[in-house]
Amino acid sequence: MNVVILQPSYIPWRGYFDQICRADVFVFYDDVQYDKRGWRNRNQIKTLSGKQWLTIPVYSHGAQTKNISINQIPIAWDSPWNETHCKALLHSYHKTPFFSRYLPLLETFYQRRDEFLADFTIDFTIALTHELGNTQTRFLRSSEIAGIDGQKTDRLIQILQAVGATHYISGPSASEYIEKEKFDGAGITFEYMEYNYPEYPQLYPPFDPYVSILDLLFMTGPEAPNYIFKGDHV
């Protein structure tokens, strides 16, 4: 059984959804420490004037972030960031071929008032996965799995064993810290993702492969899976 473990992110790029599609079980790694300048609460979209960050404001200042897990990070509702994000997407993408197709989904999520960041980003990611035609992958949160108390690679292996994994698929950046020999000892095979995707029609050249998945959906609609899975996963 193929398993992927990744931290929840805000409207991730297409490589994230490729990993989801390759997994029988996808575990949102939501009970590890929040990384303040990562992808947990932000991503980029294309605009006429270049890339733009969309950042969900959170309460995570100073020493308060230390040892706080992702699933405990609250959204800051001091400003209407949700309206700002929705308007930014409308402004940049309203002329794209499939914007109207996904507008109801955007409105549904940007009208929510989640207390915690992970609840919003996880549900949004699952909804986008379904829009890409993948309804087979089973989703779990690491915080829901009992008896996990290891650190680093040991912790990953405990999660994998708890869900019955036989094969683990990891992003390539994890090669800096993963102790691969421990997977061999646990009887779990292992591979790193290779991201190699075709270009698709995109506004505002030059082409940028790393922006949010929303860019691909707005531009290609139901053909979006062909620019991620190459027809062999979905």
C-alpha cells in the first residue's frame, strides 16, 4: 500500500496533488511544528505584474510559535483576508477559460470562518483533489493516529506502520534528513518523487510551473489531470 505523509499547505502546486494521487493513503502531517515561513499558510498566483503571494494571517508571533503544531495555529480574523484573496483571484483570473467553473468552490471556502488554519487548508486541498478527478485516495491526519511518539524518521515509520504502509513516497527535499536505512529495517520500500510536468497554457509569460494549482485549473479545467498525472494515475 502506497502512503504519502505531507504537511498541509494552502492551495498547493500541482506536485502536491501528484503525490496525493499516487497514494492509497495520504496523511496530512498536522501535528509537527509549524514553520513560519513555509507553505502552510501561503502560496503564489500569477498576475499581470508578476507573481503575488496570498497569505492567510495567523497568530504565530515570536516565542508563541515554538513547539506549536500546525493543527493548533489559529487564523487571525482581524482583517477580511478571505475577501482579499477571493478578489485577487477574480482580478487575475476572471478572463481565464474555466474561472467560472471553479468560482462556486472558491466562494464556498472563502465564506468559511475556520478557527484553525489546518482545518481550512486540509478541507480545501481535499476538495481540489476531487476536482482533479481523484476520489480514491483516503485521507488521514497524523494527529488522529494514536500511539505516535517518535522523532524525525522514526516518527514517519511509526505512522506508516500504523496505517499499514508497504511503500513510502517522499518529496525529494526530504533527502537531506531522512534516514533511508530505517525504512529497509521496517520492511517498507521507499522512493523519491520526480517532478517532471509539461507546460500548459498560462497567462502572463514567462511560464512558471510552481504557482498554485488554481492556476492550472482556471486555465485547463477538466484537462488539468493531463498536465499532472499523464493519464497513468487517475
